[in-house]
Amino acid sequence: MAAARRKGKWVGGIPVLGYDVAVGGGRLVINEEEARQVREIFALYLECRALLPVLTEIQRRQWTTKRWTTQAGRVHAGRAYVQKDVVALLTNRIYEGKVHYRGQIYAGEHPAIVDERVFLPVQHLLQENQRPARQTRRRVVKQGVAEASAPFEDPPEQAPRIARLLALALKFEGLIHQGVIKDYAE
């Protein structure tokens, strides 16, 4: 199994949203309807830059985690998302076409759902948002007493233009799919 993982093969386990296990097993194939949801979740995170608004929107749309059936025929229904589910989805290397095994990243045999130019900015933003309490700047007031001012933050890094355009396109696709608008022209 270790050799198979290093070769990027699917060796079993619970399938993830966006993929189905191929007939006969051994590899993942894209489930287009679920893959669209995955791309929209990544786009939402780039747009909102925080987990809570993304989770709220996922719950508003009534999306659930992966619904799947075991080989024995037992059905596992999807459930409502919680914050840890969103984090797990956004950090899963499978979505960029890779496999994580024992601290190493290997190229997977399955196709990517999320482009690296979207996946990497999301990882960077997640790390920035999980940073411990930020340093504060001190300023001196006229009486000579130091007081805390606004938190010191690194200048925000913009997501690459392609990632922002992809987020916008996915947002429009969602609005069209939901019937809010009829086409791109509108």
C-alpha cells in the first residue's frame, strides 16, 4: 500500500467530495456536480477570506458532505458542514491532483479539480488566518504613556488575478445554476 501511495494511487478509504471511486477501484474519477461545489467553496474562500462566511453560505445552499455507498451496499448520507469540514476540504491535496503520504506529497493518478494557482493562495490565506495573536504597535501619547494601537498586520497579499477571475466565474455559474440570473449578459 505504501508503494501504491507513493505512485499516487487511490488505495481506499472514504471517498472525498468531488470524486467517485472508479468501477473496479484503484483510482478516482471526477464527479462533475460535486467538483463544481468544491471549486465554488475554494472560490468563496478566496472571495470572503474567512471560514465563517464560507460556512454560512454553504449552509444557506444546503450543501452536504460526501454521500457514498460502501462495496457492501451500506449508504453513508452526507451531513451538514461544520467548520472543520470546510478546513479539511480546503487543505486536502487530493483536489490539486496530489497524494499526501507520511509527510510527503506525491503526484496523484487522478485529475485535479482545483488548479494550483487557486489551491496555493487558499493555503497561504488559511495559514495567515490561523496565525496566533498579532503583534501590536505601540504609540506614545503626549503624557509619555505607551498605549496599544491597531494590530500590526502584514500588507494583505492579493490573490493572483486568475484566481480572482475564477472565483467570479464560479460565482456567476452558481447564480445561473440557482436561477437567480438567466445568463452572463444579465
